[in-house]
Amino acid sequence: MRATGRQDAWWLFLDLYGGVSLTRATDVDPTFSGTALTFQDVQFENSWTASVRFGYWLGILPFLGLALDGSYFLPAIGAQTIAASAGTTVNIAKADLKVGTVAGELMLRLPLGFF
């Protein structure tokens, strides 16, 4: 027995992914009451990241898709003494930063056997 008519795969998708983040030391530029500072070589602790993406491959143009990607990142700064832009040193306490992003995506894919 053979099916006739158009045969489509399911075009909706959902991705979940995460991992460990190894953030390098970097300069941090906070502003306090209108005064900008630079904290030099701030050390970050290892942390984690998690993301979710959902999207849709267009049925009429199966090589073209749209998606929405959201991610969450929790870099932590441990207690440390650091150099500040004013030529002084500053003792900072542990700080947990929260970073969330949302991005829209336009995706293209090559057909199987293209290469």
C-alpha cells in the first residue's frame, strides 16, 4: 500500500542545552551615582549556562526557518581585592550577576547530500 499526496515531516522543534562557563578575568566598568570606575582583572568563578530554543521550518520553503532563543547565564565574582581606575585597590564581596538574553533567528539549512 502506498500513501499518496504530500508527505511532510514535523516542522516544529525545541532544543534544550546548557553547560559550564569558564569566564576569563576581565575589566568591569560599573557606574556608581554617576561616577564611572574601572575594576581591573576581576576574577570570575566557574558557573553554568542554560538555554532553550524553539522554532519552525517553513513548509513552503523547507530550507528556511525562524526561531526564538533564550539563554540564562549566572557568572559569579568571588570576594577579592582588585585594582581600580583611580590607582587604588578595592575589596569587593562576592557578587552573583544574572544575565538573560532573547534572540530571534533566521535559519538556512542545506539539503542532505549537498556536500
